[in-house]
Amino acid sequence: MFIRKDDLVVILAGDDKGKRGKVLRVLRDRNKVVVEGVNRVYKHLKPSRKNPQGGRLSKEMPVDVSNVALIDPQTNTPTRVGTRYLPDGSKELYAKKSGARIRTLSKPNPKYATQN
């Protein structure tokens, strides 16, 4: 899973299809992400000492990671991603559509550097 906190993603399926948002949390064990403003539900709260009024609280629920796609930084559209090694041996995440770099995944490693 290449999606991390603070990444910009677009929703591919479901009621919120087409919406964009920032990833708030990544739940790796359940293969889900929580996206800002997406998949909102109402949680009904009983009156308590902490919340004397009670009422309805709107909160985001997790979305399966297969239903979101990272946004290409160059074209601003959803894209698939891949990994590649650079000539200095560092590994990066890139957008398959435009080839634009999304983020660096590892520091330069001489083992993977190309020989000239």
C-alpha cells in the first residue's frame, strides 16, 4: 500500500465517487484509509457529563484502499503508481500516467546504483 497520511486522493467508487480529499489515517491491518470529508456518518450520542446536550456527531468512516487513487501531481488526475530505482540507487514512487515523481521511498543505496 503506497498511500500515506496527508496524501491527496480521489474516491473511485461508492456514494462519494469523484470527491477528493486528504488522507487523515491509514489502517494497514484492515487495508482501509480515512479520507477528509468522505464517507461521513452520524454517530448518535447520549447526553453525558462530557457532552450534556447529546445529539448527532458527524464523522468520517474508513474507505477500502482499493476504492481510492493517488492524484498525479503534474496532471492533477487520478493515476496508478509504481516504484523505480534512480541512477544514484534511491527508490521513488512515481505516477504511471505522466512519470512524475510523487515521493522518495528510500535513501540512495550503492547496491542499486547503475554502473557507468
